[in-house]
Amino acid sequence: MIVTVYIDESGTHESGYTILGGWVGRLGQWATFAPKWKSLLKKNGLTYFHSNKMRQSKGEFKGWKIVQKRVFMNRAASLALNNLEFGFTVALNDEDYRRLYLSGGDARGKRLDSRYGLCFRHCLSFVPHHAIQAFKDHSDLDIQFVMEAGHKNYGDAERIFAATRNSTVESEQYIVRTLASLVSADKKDFAGLQVADVNAYGTFQHYTRSLLELTELEPGSSMSEAKKIQRVPIFHFPMHDEVICTYRKFIDDEQKEKEARKLARSARS
């Protein structure tokens, strides 16, 4: 079964938070969703959705009042909830990133993740797991990740995806087997990227100004537990101090392993 995950970002431009939002669905679900999304856009005089343009009331959003924006966001979210499998958001406080990750020790010789990259790494830690639970009747999942083209740190996501896919850790193989591909695409051409933008922007607004209602689930919560709360759940995973420190320790340990392997090769030669 082919499962597609569309991911978009919000708030990565020195705004205090870095947020990735996304939606997950089978090919059939996305095929059903796309024409409905196109219809919603047409009814609102839009050719495509971009949260930055809406926030600034630019382009096709010129003249939109706050109420009109809220109504559109609610309808967009409702359309996703009625047609897709599950959504998710990841939130990273930029100050925590600098304090705990960048300043978490000696960075010499280490490839540290950008904020965008670290959020994507966190996505990879839970999205495949929840997809496996959501589509439990299918053991042959091929998960395709699609992110917006043009982001300056997209290469970071590519590096992290490749490293995860090449992992030889035995406990990670049930996840590794599901990772089919990561590609970038123009948001104008994909309804999935646009509705992912809705998710990311809604969460960004929750953190910075409005009171978007979010249900936070414990990291160990199962898909079945989540679906008892909401038929199509939206998982929210804020990156707390412990999570950020864990990822920094992972980078440090990875560097130590590289140095140990280098010494071992030198000794053999």
C-alpha cells in the first residue's frame, strides 16, 4: 500500500517557533480529497492556498477580513478531517533549540541539524509508527514524503531521510522498511502541501496569538486510543527539553562512533 505524507512548515523566519505540519493518507484518500480541495478554493476565489499570503492579505487574499480567514481555515480543516487518515504537527521553540541543541556541547566536526531538519527528524520518529498502526491490515506500506520545494534547509531533510533509511539498527528495521522516498514539490501543484500548510499555520497561530484547540497525546499513545478521542486524529508533538537533548546526544554519539571506527581502521592498517 502506498501512503503519502505531505509536510509544510510555518514560523521558520525568526518568529520564535519552527513548526512542521502534515497530513497522511492512502493514494485513494488523496485522490478523493484533491477535487474537493479544488472546489473549496474555487468557492473562495483562490487558485491555491499559501498561509503567508493569507496572513498578510496579499494576492488573492487581498481584502479578506479576519472572520473570512477563520471560516476558510475551519472549512479546510474539516475537509481534511473528513477525508484523510491522520494529521500531525511538530513544534520547536527556537530559543530552546539554541540553548539545548546548538549549545549542548562541542560541535566541532559534527553535522548538527537545522531547526527545520530537527523537526523533520522528529517527524520520522513517529509518523511511520503511527501509519503502521493506522493501516494495520497492510504489512507492505510504502511511505512517500513530500515537502515544499525551495526551502533553504530541504537538503538537511534529505540527509536525515537517507541516514534513517540506511540505518542498520535492528530495532528500527520495521520503520526503515516503510520509507520509500522523500521528494520536494511546488505547493501550487499539490493539494496535500496546501492542507499541510493549513495544519502548520493553525498550530503556529496557537503558539503565537490565538487559542487553537489541540489535544496532546502521550508519546506512547496508540492509534486506536487516539481514534477513540477523534475519528481522524491530529497528533501534536511539541519538542520539550528532554526530546531536544536526546537528539543532540544522538549526534554526539554518532560522532564518537565515527571516530572509533576511524581508529579501528588505522589500527588494522
